[in-house]
Amino acid sequence: MPLAAALDVSHLPDYAYDWALVDVETSGLIARRDRILSVAVLTFGPDGVQTGEYSTLLNPGCDPGPVHIHGLTAERLDGAPAFEQVAGRIGALLQDRVMVAHNAQFDYDFLAHEFARARLHLPVNQRLCTLALNRRVEPPAADLSLASLAAHYGVPQTSAHDALDDTRVLAGIFRSSLAEAARLDAPLPLVPCPPRQNPQFAPNPPKTPCAYRNPGRPAPGGPLVQGMKIAITGETATSRAELVARAVAAGLNIMSSVSRHTSALVTNDGASGSAKARRAIAEGVPIVDEHAFLKLLGEVRPGTPHENQPARRAPEATTPPVTPTPSLDMTATAAAVPAPRRPESTPSAKPFGRRRVLVLGGTHEEASAARTRVVELGGAAAINLSASVTDIVLLPGGELDRRMTRVSSLGLPVRAPSWLGALSCEPADSPAQDGATADVLPRGGVIDLPTAGHWYVSASWGQQTNCEIDLVAFVLDEDEQVSCDEDFVFYSAPESPDGAIRLLCDGPTEQTVAVDLAALPPAAHRIAVAAAIDGAATFGDIGAVQLSLAPGIDAPVAAQATLDAATSERTLLLAEIYRRGPRWRFRAVGQGYDHGLETLVRGYGVEVE
């Protein structure tokens, strides 16, 4: 089948690629553990003509997992080839092509692990996610699932979760999405591959969570109490593994670094000059030797369990952990998830209720003020030109923006800045997306999360050529500190050991932190999501960052915010998900700092070499 009967983008350099459309069905959701059961690949040229097709079942050599979803029983897979037997043919189809998939990181990670098991290189240099592409295009679909997009674009779907049929459906969706991107002159969200983490290596085993709250430091000569934070450094007569095991069994919280919240440091050489020893001395942390510690382990007093302790009230204004100068086919369905709500919210009668406004031109401060005004009027501030944009506000210099040519061809109304002062503005003509409404949050805005399930916090920004922006996340305890270095999730360690926090790269200008609240340890009090610039640029150069919250990777957005730092910040605290009483809350923060990522990381207790 042709990719598009009338879609030949070979004359458009920004869209003219050789494509390999891929779908996999798997035995589970974790690429480092589960296996591919079936795979399909369709290849196309820039002119939209199909050049190849291949699909096969695979014998994974393990339990096939959720048969009720994919219908692939062990009996049906018996006799199918193993992946290593067909890896060469799959690799030939992927070679020198952009890999396209719906939730492409999922398919890419599974293929990367399968190729690694076969001791082969996955020949993919770039990938494109049709989820990310449609988030950029923003079609008026119910959500961004394969089924909803197929219905919106008029693509027939006959057999869901069949790899070949899903790939053919994907081809139709991609055809229409690519046409929309070209119509809007939207850059394609191409992601360089492979990822920066070697797929052959799994995250470290999760740290045993401590069930007790931190009681602080022991009194001089006093006993240890369950929940105390203990760090160990230097050589010990007892093996480090045995010391840790005995301390954990006694109810102590073994930390990988020292902070002001550490209860005691165990070392036989306090003057060793190690980083932990130096920090302990600087912070006044008690230092005990191995012999004294082993004796104290026999007399550990009972602590206060997390679940029996009234939850500490989270501050309604962010308290940063440091004192620098200020200047979220792995789909979690949202079908049964109630909408988040603002605490003590009231119905809105604001005039911009259905408007999505793109501000062009002006200084950073002028554009930021205009976007803030849009939100005050009840609208949403866009940062990219998409199908959902209803109005353009043109500030001085905006007429020179390259998007203005496309704005004119689309017939979008162009407004003067004074339009934002007209409190009686009429509602937008375009309806909300199939009745879906996202709560538009101002900076500092808070909503309650109805369930402790999966949530996806996504951030996107304008295309840059002189720097990279990295999304990071921290799992923090009641002391606003990480319990171990692995509670810091970033590009080189994109998944916490327990899998509760994952970093997903959806494009060069869009990244997502996936949070499984139910999988967090009881000590987890807050998840902080931040963005950091790698380079000399500042967030004043970058412009606004668009933040969204959704209960599934392809689910409708439940809340969104457009955050503007001031001028000179290089690190931006975007959002927090935190406990408040018996429930979780989400806050759009938007607090910037002039310092780099390293200072923020150290402030949260991560040991940086």
C-alpha cells in the first residue's frame, strides 16, 4: 500500500526521508526483562511509495505474558523463529532509514535489547514517534491512542494488537500526520539513536526501602533509632554488604551520600579526607567507628513507621533545597481515571475559555507578560503553531517570525496586544477537542490527583541549535533529600531501580517523566521535575516551557501550564508531585535558578563526582 497516494514530500528537505514503520507485540512492558513476540516492518521512500514489508511471529523462549491482550499463546508461537534468526533481515529493513513507531521509545528499546541479546548492533540512527508528532500537530482527536488517531484520520483498523495490522494503521496515521506537519510547517520530532544509556545494562537493584521516618541524629552516647540515616565510608573489617544487610535488618536507612540530614557516618578513619568524611565534618554529623556501630546495632530502638505517622503538610510554595540566587506500547490507560481538580475550585466564567493563543515577537519579558495575561483570561498559551491554535497575538517584531507566512495561509486571526485587555472577548469558534478540557494552571497552580497510579509529566520548548535541554527528576523524602543517588533520574540513568520513575525522550524539544505513584516507597514524599540547560544559553534565550500532565502516555492532557523563567536562569524547577494528607497533588512551579544542574543535584543530596 502507498504511504500516501497524493503525499510526495521528496521535494521538501525537512520532511524527505526514507522511513521504516515498526510495531512490536511483547510479553510485557519492561524491555530489559520481557521479549518481543511478533514484529512488523514496512518501508517507504520520501515519495510515499512502499518499498518493503516483513512480519513474523517470534518464539521468545519464555511465557508470552498477557495473552488476553495480544492473543499470542505459547502454542501459537511454538515453531516460530527466535529473534536472532531474523535479526539480520529486520536490520536490513531498518538500515539507513528513520524508524517510525507509535510510542517509538518503547519499540526502539525492545529492539535494542533484542539486538543486544543477539550480539548485534541495531542499525537505527534516528527515530520518530507519531505520538510526539501528533502532540506537536495537536489534532482535535479524543486522545492520542492509535485507535483514536485512526478514527480521526479515517484509517480503518481491523485487528488491534496485531503487529502487521497495527503497522498498516500506523502508515495511514503517519501519512496524515506528516501532511499536517508540512501544512503547519512544524519541525519533525526526530530523536538521535541510540540512547545515551547502553541498552545492555539494566538499572542497579533497588535499594531496600526503609519503613521508618528519620528521627534525626542520636544523642551523644545514646542509641540508634529505626529510620536513622547512616552512611558508610572507607575500609571495614566486616564486608560492606554484611554491614549494610545488618543495618537494614535493624530498620536503619543506609544512604549512599552524606547530607545535613545524615544521622551518623560509619568509618574507621574519620580523617581519611574522603568526600563523605569531609561532608560529615562540615555538617557536624556524628562519626562512629565500625566496632561501636556493630555494638549499637544490637540495641536499635523502635522507630515511627511511615504509614502510622501523620503526613507532613507540604508547603504551598516551593522551598528549594539550596539557597542560590533566583534570577512525567507502554500505555497506562486513563479511561477510568477521574479528572484532577483544583483544591476548592470554582466554575470558570473567563472569556478565553476555549482559546489557545500563540504570542509572537516582543522581548522575553513582553512575551511572558502576554502569555500570563492569556492564562489570567482563562485561555491557554501555546509555544508552537499547531492545529489547536485559535489566535495570534503579534508583539513588536513578530511580523518577522518565519511562522507568520503559515499563519496567513491558515487564516488565523492576528490580534494586537491591546486585544488582551478586552475583558469581553468572545469565545473561540473552534470547539474543545471532543469535549476534553485540560485545566490551565498559572505558575504555582495546584490540582489534586484522583488516583495514585501512572502520571506523565511532559515538557516541551522551542527548537534550539546552540544548546541542549535535559529533563531530570528527583524522588525526595520528608527531608527533601534523595534516599540514594539512584533516586536521581537523568539522561544517563533514565530509570529508577524500582521502575517508579522513568525518563522518556519523545523528541529534541520534548521529554517526559513517567511516574508510577503506587510503586514509590513509603518514604517518598515528593517528586521534583526540573529542566537544565547544557550550554551557555539561559531560559531567557529558550523562551517559554510548556508543561502538561496526563494519566497515560497517549491520554488527554489533564492539566497544562506555560512557564516563563525571567532572563538568566540555567536551571528551572518545573513541577512537583507531592503528598498532602492521604492524597497526591501536582503543582506547576516555574522557579528558575542561575546555577547549573550540579548545584541543584547536590542540594537534593546526590553525590556528584
